[in-house]
Amino acid sequence: MDMIENKNRETKLLQAKLSYLKELSLISAVIGNVYDKANYGLILWANRPPGPGFDISINLTKYISGATPTIVLDDLLPKAVYHRDDSAQNEVNNVYLSFFKSRNCKVFRLSEMHKQLGDNQFFSQFLDFSDKVSIKDFLNLLPEKKKAAMKSLTFLEVIHMIDQLFTLELAVKYLRINTVITPQFNQAVYMLHRDISKTPISAIVTPPFGKEEEVLIKLKELNALMP
């Protein structure tokens, strides 16, 4: 009986936290079900240097769960898109690794998962998952500006979307991540993943933040109040 009461108490506390964050406009939506023992993650491209937005996501996760998120860093497609050699991509990776490890976050690189699985298994899973995504799905995900500029779209846009979805699938399958923090512009990807995956991921969506430093200060204040 005590276990059930404790579980109910934790669930109510989680829902209260999420409601409070919505009231403060620190989150805008919750996609799927979020549980009090969820495993949180951030799915990121190894591209621009880490900034305040990542600290916001880390502190949101801390406030909600009391723990830091697991970082899944896609360093494969960015390497190809930006024509980086191994040395250049490693430099970018090291910036991310240093940033997140200093914040007590575990970091998993997609290139490491590729090596562990091997070419055959990795690309076989990629192709199997790609077969679940239709062109209609891709078009529905496009923002209005890109829909208006349809003639200038390239196949790389399709690859990017599938890459995002596949990275999510690997995060769920191998790292047991079941909930992510994501900016609003990316929420459609998570909604589509829920439609096509046997292990759908949940997401806590953040709105566009005008003054990120002020938001970060507010979140740090909230975390300081937690027991």
C-alpha cells in the first residue's frame, strides 16, 4: 500500500511540475505520456557550438526529474553535409563532449553506435526504418516556407528527416531513452516517430525563448528550491 501511495505521490508531483512550467511558459506542450521514472535525453546535431539553449534543456530535465539528460550526438550526417574530415569532426565533437561532461551528462555519439553495430547491421536497420516513412510524411513535416519553395528542395532534406527519426529509434532501442526535451520547431519529428515506431518516444516541448539567459536564471532558481 505504501508503494502505491508513494507512486501516486510522485505522479502528482510530476504533473504539478509540468503544469507549473507551462504556467511560466517554460514548456509549451507534452507529446505522449511522461512518467516519473522516465529516462530523459537530448538528441542533437554536432554542428554549432553549444549555447544557452542546451543549458536550458539540462536544467529543465533536472527540475522535472532530478537528473541530467543523456545526450545523443549525431556526428555522422553533419560530417558528410559539411564535408569535414575525421580531424575536423573530432574537433566539433570534443567541444560538445567537454560542454556536456562538465554538466554531468553522459554523451553517446552516433558514430560510436555505428562502429559497435557494424556497417551491415547499422545500414540494414537504417533502410528498414526508412521504409516506414512515406513521401507524404516528409511533406507534412515541412515548415510552410519550405513547402512554398518546393521546387528548390533537394533529396538531402529527405535524408535529414529520416536521419533524425532513425537516431531517435536508436536512442530508444539501445539507450532506453523514452522522453526527450525538444524545441518547438522540431516537435513534428517526434509526433511522426510516435506514428511509425513500435517504441514511440515522448517529448516535452519548449517554446521559442527570446532571452535565453533570463530563462536559464529562472530555471536555476527553481532547481535551487528543490530538496
